[in-house]
Amino acid sequence: MNYKIQGAIRRNRKNFIIFAILWIFIAIVFVSPFAYSSHMAGLSGKMDLEVFFETFGKSITNPFGTLGNIFAQGAVGTYFSTLLIVTIFFSVFFFIGFMRSAPKNEYSDIEHGSSDWSQRGEQYQILSRDKGIILAEGNYLPVDKRGNVNVLVVGRIRIW
């Protein structure tokens, strides 16, 4: 299971930053006008939709001013409760996307025929970095090596 989480993190590094920026954008541009408008519409004790839509239309054109008005008018509780609900929905969709991008098995995204089977340069006890018969990128079978230097090529040749 660990390979799935590591693979999903490796695939989504750029997406983490994009989702964080998108969350901040949503919190400022959409949540703050909605929370401020709902707070102003509910001041009379019941929800006045006319006040809500009028305030929302003015608030969405100036989201940073609305964010300041939230703190000035005492709508902080409404803002944070609305932000919590939006964050929960945003997190659910992010988690679903994150889990769907996880690799299906341990060997996903590993190039067949590459040197990914070895770690920390242990393949260079047998192979060469510089010259010889090309096996993979950066891996050569030295021809001046003692012993068996036969090469078995497994695969197919495509001729177009």
C-alpha cells in the first residue's frame, strides 16, 4: 500500500500547489462575499433574499474589501463556518482525485529494460557508465570485460 501513496504523491507534486492556490482563491473571491452577504441578510432575524443578492452583487466585485468588511461587521463566525463547509467539500474532491491517480501496481511508471531494478549504483559493479554495448540510458555492457558478454535482447522490432 505504501507504493500507492508514494506514487500518488510523486504524480501530484505540481497539483498540490495548484490546489492550494485554488483554495485560497475560492476562500477570498467566493466564500467571503457569500458569507458577508448571508450575514448582512440575516441581521434582521430572518433571511432577506433581496438584501442578500444586493450585497452579494456589490461584494463579489471587491472581494478584498469584503474580506475587510467581514472583520469590521463581525461576520467572522459566518465566514469561518462557510469556509469550513467549502474546505470539507474541496478536500473530498481533492482526496478522490488523489486516490484515483495512485498507481495500480508496484511496477507502474517503471520503464521496462531500465536500470530501475538496482539502487545506489550497484549495477556499475557489472556494467559501465561510459562505453560498451548500450543496454539502457546510462548503462553500457563493457566489451573488454572478462567472462561472458553475451546480450539477450527481448522485445520487438517495429518497422513502419
